[in-house]
Amino acid sequence: DNIGDMFPLCDARRSRRPRPYATERRNMSPMLSQKEADIQMMLAAGCHLGTKNVDFQMERYVWKRRADGIHIINLGRTWDKLMLAARIIVATENPQDVVCQSARPYGQRAVLKFAQYTGAKAIAGRHTPGTFTNQKDALFAEPRVLILTDPRTDAQPISETAYVNLPTIAFCDTDSPLKHVDIAIPANNKAKHSIGCLYYLLARMVLQMRGTISPANPWDVMVDLFFYRDPEELEQKEEEAAAAAAAPVESAGYNAVADAAYGAESWDEQVPAGAGGFPAAAGNWSEAPAPTGWDAQQGGDFGSGFGAMPQGY
């Protein structure tokens, strides 16, 4: 017997029952596409490459270990932690209460760009001890959120956050210590492209949550602006540009005119008599000149006269 005939009401309810997973997939498709694009960017920047050492608190973020001993970071967890950090930054009422800091040279440019686009305060370079604890210090600050590039390099500001109960967000590699770190974003914090890409994604997520940018009004800033640039390389490029500008530039038009004038001249034409104020030369120019001097004494041929044996030898 057909079960639908026995329970028509149940069959009708079963047919009208919505599929929650289909609705959820349809609503999450734009977010998933954005997440996939961000993960591809992080892969291209090398954010997934860890180190050969793993801290016991960072094992949860490691996906696998390669044959050469390098641990691979799970970028899905990295993207989730970036979203969590962006929510915390957006929840801060005053953007100036967010301090992003980097003592590592590869992260100083990224920190300055992040502060420029999000309105946060940047501290690039060496951290002055007592910035968060000494009220008599000229650089004293009381932020509400601290963003760090490397917990190992930025150990001094992390130790100060323990005294003032300051929430700390840090980009942590597989060997980074997580002491006094509240939100650890697992990623490669030793390469300049990786650090720049992470700060770029975090800044874009903050602006998206604030409503500054949207799919209708996308962010026109390139990720290259967050990458570290070597000063020596910039100076070399400036010197090459100055040398190229100082070099004499030949005019193509002048060369073309000179070539045309040179080709128009005919050197085979004979000069008419009296042209240029000089009389025409007489004689036949195709005949050999008459011997004179030593050639005349030797019979008119220098070669034959020289080869002839003189009398008396």
C-alpha cells in the first residue's frame, strides 16, 4: 500500500516543509565567496606557512606538517579570528582608543596604513617602556584595545597590558607564546607580504562592518600599499630615474630630416666649370699622372726602377 494514501496530511506537510540547509546556503553564498577570495589572497601572500616549532597552545590552529618540517596553518581559523577581531575593533566607540603596534620593521608600514584607514593610533618602531603604565610619561596612553604584530618581538607592551587589564589582539605564528594574549590570530608574522595582507584584510573588515564600504561601494585600496618597502631599493630606483632623466635624449625628428637630406645629395654629379668660384680642372682624370722626380729617373715606374740592379754592382 502507498503510505501517502494512508496519511495524506502527513505527506502534504512533508512536501511543504522548507529545507533549512538550502535557505542557509543561499543566504551565506556571498559571505562564502568573500571568504574564499580572502583565503586565496592569504595563500598567495604565504600566510599559511608556519615554523618548524609549535607552541602547545598553537597546536589547535595547525592543519598539517609538511615533509620538510614546516607546519601549515589552517586559514579557515585565521579568517574567523580576523572577523572576531574586527567585531571587537568596531565595538570600540572611539577609533583613537585602538592602538596598533609593531616593533618588527616588516609590520611598521602596515601598522601606519591600518591606522590611516581605520582611524586608530599607530606606534611603529621601538616601544617605550611605561607607555601604558607610567602616567608621567610624555607618550602615556590608555587604549581600550591593543593590536600587535608579533607577541615575541612586542613582549614589552604585552607585559604592560597585564597591569592595566588591556585586551590584546596579536598575530601569532606556530611558535609564538600566547601569554597575556586574548585573541590570537594564527598566521605567518615573519614575512612582509603576509603581515601586509593580514592588516589589509583586517582594515577592510572593519570598514565593512562600519558601513564605510559595501559591495555597491567597494574599497579601491590595493593590498600593495600595506607591504614593506626597502629604503635602499627605493633610493636605487630614484637614482636610476634621475640618471635616465639627465641623459641626453636624441630627437627622432632631427635624425629623420638629416637622413633625408643626406640621401638626397648626389656625390656622383660633376661640378660645373666655375662653380663655387674655382675654375674647372683641365685634363683627363681617368689617366694615370705623369711620373715626376724619382719615378722619372727610374723609368717612370717606382716598382720597376727599384727592382732594377744599378750599374756597378
